[in-house]
Amino acid sequence: MGEVGKRIKAAVVGAGPGGLAAAMLLAARGHEVTLLEKQAYVGGRTSALRIGAYTFDRGPTFLMMLPVLEELFERAGRDVRDYLELKRVDPLYTLKFGEIEFSPGGSHEETARRVEELFPGNGERYLRFMSRERDKLSRVLPLLKRPFGSARSYFASDVLRALPKLDAADTVHKRLSRYFTDERLRWAFSFQSKYLGMSPWECPGTFTMLSFLEHEYGLYHPIGGLNRISEAMADVAREHGAAIRVGEGARRVLTDGRRAVGVELESGERLDVDAVVIGADFGHAMTTLFEPGTLKSYTPARLEKKKLSLSTFMLYLGIGAELPALPHHKIVFASDYRRNVDDMTKRMTLSDDPSLYIHHPSRLDPTLAPPGKSALYLLMPVPNNRSGLDWREEAPRVRAAMLERLAAECGLPGAAAVEALIEEERMYTPEDWEKQSYVYRGATFNLAHSLDQMMHLRPRNRFEELEGCYLVGGGTHPGSGLPTIIQSAIISAQLLEEEQRERSGRSGGAGRGRWSGWRPGRRGGAAGAAGPPAAGGSETRGARGAAAAPPEVRS
């Protein structure tokens, strides 16, 4: 990549996956990094929630696009398998539509056979969908790996090559209607729009790619939960010399004119730095971390006009019994899924017939619950806090409905039977997401991914409001979701180093070879990432070894 040049002093605000990845990358490049985290733990929404003898993932519950994580660790001179034990989840999940259950997994041909059995006439259509989406991914990937600093970015050759295949003028549901004749099958390949906090009837058609990625690359569970990814990133950052200060929140980003020059901590301590990386929730950061009047584009009034994702109502349950009827992942769809989604995203109300996601990780991972017991995670998608819903009033009713649905899926006679098995419980409402986890308006998937909030129209990786300030996380490009959040950190770390080199008078920009992101189809780190995993229950095992020396700087 060329010489590192001047040693940069950087402050990273927020130890979510984006902040951790940025700290990892910058520290591995030899820079002085201080990572500040308001909570007493790292990971943000990708952290552990430990209640008694049970461990839960606070937010994300599976890893998709494993090659992106492999790439991140390789950039820091590490092998992810030395830090994480990864198990492939097969089948991917069980989707329930009334009395029909669909469990895709194994090879594409196996999934096609299952599709044909349950939805006659659609098996071949599934294979056609996979082929077409594979071509789209090859064109979209360069867009996920590059910054969109100005409108001129759209005229780059990789963007022009991708545009005809983006399906951006369509919606996810409309695109899927071109492939599948059964409405339930369209739901099976469109519920992933909720990862972006959007309705498949409104989400840009580009994002049919999400379900493709699950089927193409598989889903993985790290032993100990997804939170172990955050903890592993923190370990690597520390090995390279980064200082991670938990329980020490940032009060203000300090500025000199239109440049970020430091961070004031809640304790009153001041850190003077060359650059600030913001990994906190975007809306929360914009409304709390800057002196009033500092920002012009992201004032509270303007932020209120931004489109936000939906939210989630969570139950984390320590159950004093095994639950053999439940798979690792299960989604129970509302009978009228369109109405359910419109309730959340348009009418901003609670559905009488909601969908429910049930995560049963202790089925695969015995570290999460005591022997003979189960750690359960229940998620109901709900409106964000712009709804005005009073969660103190609504929460008991929502909880009761979730337990009743859970009882039916476990073969128990009713909610009371579930209540009798609960040993530990934590409930998390959209209000909790906002007040306890500092998520703006409780929108757990950050800014929505509508056409007017993508690429150049999304807050920039090099923050357009201030020099020396960079964004990582779901509120910037490429968007929300663990793989794209990691990619945002790769982009922002590169931009930070390039700008500092320019400021110090060094000639030549950073080369793209070490920073360009993963490429499908080849194995290993910067040289390319793994192709689709082989069918069947493959797994990778790892335990932390001795810390390796920092990677040598490569041209």
C-alpha cells in the first residue's frame, strides 16, 4: 500500500462493530488509536447480554458474508479462526406460513427440490434467481467497496457498469414477483428487507441480493454468540496498541472552524487528535456530540425529515427446559404479511397478527445455557419511536402475545406453560433501545435505505460537515448490517490515512490493493475471499493463539 507516513493520532467514538473495525485497522497500520465507549462493554448492538447463567446476543444473531470478516482480520495481520469457533447453520432457518414450513439449506439443488415440493413450478425459478443475482453481486460489490464523496462518483466506470443491473427502480417484492409465482415464496426471499428496517414493497430492488447472499455463502454462528466477534475485534485492536476505554463516553467532538480536532469526554478530559471517527449511532451522534450550530445539514429539524428504519421488541428468556421442537432460527409469518409490514412502516401501529422471529442458539451452542436448559431470543418487528406508542402500556400485551405464539411453536398448551419454565427474563422495547442503548428514535436498523438515502445521498464516510471527521456504521455508506458496517470501516480508514498523507505533504494516494474490500470466488484476505461454502454442516474451529507481530507494510 505504500508507506504509512506520519503516525496519526485518532479518537474513535463508539465501540460498536464499525468503531472496533476502524480501531483494528488503524492500530494495525501503526497509528495511535483511542477508542471511547460509553457503555461498560464493547459491541454496541452486537454485544452480549448475560443474565444469570444465560448468555444472549443483544442484537444480530447470525453472521452472513463470512469472507468480509475474514478480510478484516487478514488486513490486521490475523486469522479470524484463531479468535472464533464458527459453525455453519444448516438449514439456514425455518420459515412458517400457516401450516407450511420451509427450511432452505444444503446445496442450491437441494433447496430447489424443497421449493418445488412446497411451491410447485418454482424450483427452476429459484435456480434462475440465484444465477441472475450472482451476476448482480459481481457488479454491485465495487459500489460497496468505494466511497461516494460527490455526485461525480456516479460517473465512475464501476458505477456505470453496475447501473443496468441494480434494479433500483423496482422494489424487492416487485423483482421477486418476476421470479416466483407463490406469494409465500416471495415473502421467503424478501423478509431480509427488515435487516434494512424497510418494507419489501418499498425497499429498492437492489436488495434482493440479501437473500441471495444467505443462500450463496451460508450463515454462521460463532460459539459464544455474535458478540464474540466484537470481543475478538477488541482483542486484535488492543494487540496492535489501541487503547479501549469502556465506561468513558464522549461529550463533544471538538472543532476548530470546520475541522474536528479532538474529543471532550464526559469526565471533562480532553483528547487532542488529528482525526475523529464516529462509530456511535448516527442520529444520536448528530444530536448530542456537537455544539449547537456546528452542523448545518444534520440539525435536529433536518434529522426529523430523514427516513428511519423500524424498531424491535425483544424478549430474552432463560428457559429451564430443552425445547426440541424449535430449530436454531425460526420465523413465523403473519397470515397477512403485507398488512403486518404496512402497520409497522406506514400506519406506525402494532399489528393484531404480527410476525415473530425465534432464535434458539443453545440448540447448537451449549455455552449459552446450563445443561438441559435453553436460551431463547424473541424478536417482534415494531414501529420506531416516531409512532408515539406508549411502551409502558403496550409492553405487557405484546409480551403476552409473543409468549402465546412461542407456546404454540413449542407444543405447549399456552403462555402460562411457558411462564412456568422462565428462569431469567429481560424485555427490551423501542424506548429502551433509545434511552439505554442510545439508538436515535429507537430505529434499530439506523437510517432507512431508500433511494434518496443511498450512496452519495447517505451521510458520507468522510463526513461532509467537518474535515478530519469520519463516519463508520449503519448510518453511512454502504449501510446497516454487520458486513457492510465492516466495509464502512475499511473505506473510512483508507480515507483518513489518505487525507492525513495529503495534509503532511506526502505525494501519492493510498493504493487500492490493501483497502479495496473482499472479492468473491478466491480464498483468503486481501487476495480475495472464499467462495460459497460446501453443502453440509462444515465448521471452522479456532482459539486465540499468541498475538502475532503487526503486519509489515506492503506496497
